[in-house]
Amino acid sequence: MIREHAVVDRRLPKVVAKGNLSEIYLSLQGEGIWVGVPMVFVRTTGCHRRCRYCDTEFALVAEKQARIWLGWRKGKPELTVDNPIAVQQVAEWVLQASGQGRLANWVSFTGGEPLLQADFLAELGAMLKGLGFRILLETEGGLPNRLEKVLPFTDAVAADIKLPSTTGEPLDWDEAERFLRLVAKAPVQACVKIVVTTDIDEGEFERAVELLAQLQTSQSDFRRFCPVALILQPVTPARFVTETPSMELLLRLASLAQRKLADVRIVPQVHKLMQLP
Ligand code: SF4
């Protein structure tokens, strides 16, 4: 729970990090196993990937200014501020956007790719956890070295496995495996997501399932901390993707995955269905 009358301590001398943000706002989580949980979203700006279906294209290239809603996102932002922004300032806006923790006690670090600013997020995560917030990291799942910095200040991780046939980009399978092994060892909730497009390669999909299955058997903690092993997320048309996958395709993939994984779910982007940001 957020401490009553919590305030951000501006006297902390060690906290000097600044981050480049796209936006901050209060909304509902729309993906994975946390669907429906009120969260303050801290969206960093900039991403090293260019997924064909990216729905946050505005945040791919570092934005000069960030938009801040000090509560539920509606209409124009209350503030438009220059980047970079100090950790203490971000924490104060998160407190305000959350209604001092009355409306939300979760914060999502999302992007762009948040782990590109791992040092900043580690300091922000430490400060927000000190205030009583829980932290969800939403990431593309391929930067294990940077994950190590943020993981100690994280309560939950939503990681993608970015299949080349769906993103249009290569995937470093070794780095993806290192990433998932770190998550599996950490005391965090976790779910793994694969975005499904009409051109998904089933061989790649089976390779991803096999990787998760091996983690389940080789690390006994994986199942405990990863109650939902795999989320299949039908793509929402965006950027270069115009078609959605059929239910036949989704069920065939789920059937393949269920042969090796105990818990497989098909979950669309619920915030899009609700017309939320
Ligand atoms: S990793 Fe995420 S933010 Fe980056 S291009 Fe892909 S979908 Fe967009």
C-alpha cells in the first residue's frame, strides 16, 4: 500500500538520474495476466526495434517533450515538459496520477523499450517502491544485461518473444533465453507474450514453446513465478499490419503450445477494445 501522505524525498543526494519520457498517465492494464489492473503508465521514449505491428510508433524515436496527465487520461495532458526529466519529478507525477495511491498502486514501465534507460529506471523503481508502489516491467525481452539492473526493483515482468516472422526483424535466441532465465530465477510474477500475426512461422513458434518448456523443466522455480506460461496476443492492426489472425490459427497455435505448456491463453489487447490509451 502507498504510505499515507507519502511525499517524494528531494533530499536524497545519490539520486541524480534523468530519463527521456513519452508520457505518464493513469489507465487500466490491457495485456497479459494483469488485464484490468489500474496502473500509472510511465512510457519511456525510444526503441531499438522496429516491429511491423508496433502500436506506439510515436515513441520509437526519442521525443523532445513528454506529455503528463496527472490522473485518468482524458483530453489534453496537464503538462508538456522537456526531456530529460529527473527521477524525483517523475515520482511526484506518478504519486499525483495515482491519486496518492488511492486509484492505483501499480506502476508500469513501458515504452518504446524501457530497458534502454535501465539506470534511470533502477533509480525510479527504487524510489517508487520506497513509496509503496508495485512495479511491472513491460519489455521486448531481449536485453538481459540491462534487465539485471532493473530486476531488483521489479515485482512483475511481461516479456515478449519477438518472432522474426511477425516483427520483420531478426531475433537473438540466445539473448532471449538468457533474459528468460534471469526472470525465472527472480522472485517476480511473470508472463511471456507472443504477438500472433497472419504470417507467423509455426516453426519459430514451436521453437519458442520449446524454449519455455525447457525452462519449466530445468528450473523448478519457473512455474512458481510464471503462473501463466504463455499469452498468445492476436495482433491489433497497426503500422504495416492490417490483418488480424483467424480464430482457427490462434486455436491451432494454442493447441501446439498446450502439448508442452500447462497454461496457455489467448488474450487480445483489452485496452484497445475498451478504447483506452
Ligand atoms: S519493441 Fe515494442 S516499442 Fe519497440 S518497435 Fe517493437 S512493439 Fe514497438
